[in-house]
Amino acid sequence: MFFPLRFLDTFANLPYIKNSSDYHKGSGMERTYKRSRQRERILETLMQTTTHPTADWVYARLKPDFPDLSLGTVYRNLNILVEQDLVRRIDNGSSFDRYDARRDPHYHFVCEQCGKIIDLGIPVDTALEDRVSGETGLVIKRHKIDFFGLCQDCQTQSGIRPD
Ligand SMILES: [Zn+2]
Ligand SMILES: [Zn+2]
């Protein structure tokens, strides 16, 4: 199922009610979000896994607890969590977005055969940002690098790597 981002944005524009604890401001943005139990559970579910799951996976996990939950609601809430900087959307080179609630900067490896996404332990290279800003005069705030290839399991399966 595919929802254009613009379409989902319209759902995020909920009214701001002053002095109501049900509403709070987003991370430095003017946009505001109504707190929702479903969204909190979506975030919790993401924080409890390191597999960088799809929206479908999150939906299947939460559906038993929220019988009214729809996949569209999961997508909408994931988009809000991404806008709030609580969740990262990962470009995995395929059609389904994957999501990550780990917030410290880290690189990803994406297996092109099985689709597994692995957190890499190597430190994020801030020297690269200095190099780019030094050479171009641009102000660099962050950068994103994903590595693509074959995971260890897929190497073993395809005989590249001995068991
Ligand atoms: Zn693999
Ligand atoms: Zn990650």
C-alpha cells in the first residue's frame, strides 16, 4: 500500500489547543501533534527491535492489541514519528520503507539478497562533513551513508564464504 507523503501530511496538521496536556509542540517545528496511544506503542515496538522493520511488520505486531488499527494509521503515525525525529526512515534500495528508532548516529548495511538491515559499529565519520564544508563552503549539518552488499548468511548460502 502506498500513501503519498503530502496526503499523509494533511493528517498531521492537528489543531493546537493551548494549555491542554493532550497537545504538545513538535521538535522545534510549528506543527503540532495530538498524543496517541497507538503512536506511543508504534514507537515502543520499534525501540524493542533491531531489525529495522517495515510498516507492515509493525502493523502485524500491534493489530492484536488494537483491533481497529489500520495499516494507513500505522503509516501516518510513522510519518509523524519521522517528522518528530524520533524515528528514522531508511533507504533500503527497495520499494518498502524500513524504520529505525535507534537515535544515535550510525551507519547501516543493507543486504541486497535477503533485505536484512544491520547497524554498523563503525563510528560516524564527522571528518567527512568537515571535508565537504571545507571544499565547498556549504554548511553541513549531517550526512547519510548506507552500505549495500551481501550479509554473512547470504555469503554462506551462495558459497562465497565457508560455513
Ligand atoms: Zn542477506
Ligand atoms: Zn539502525
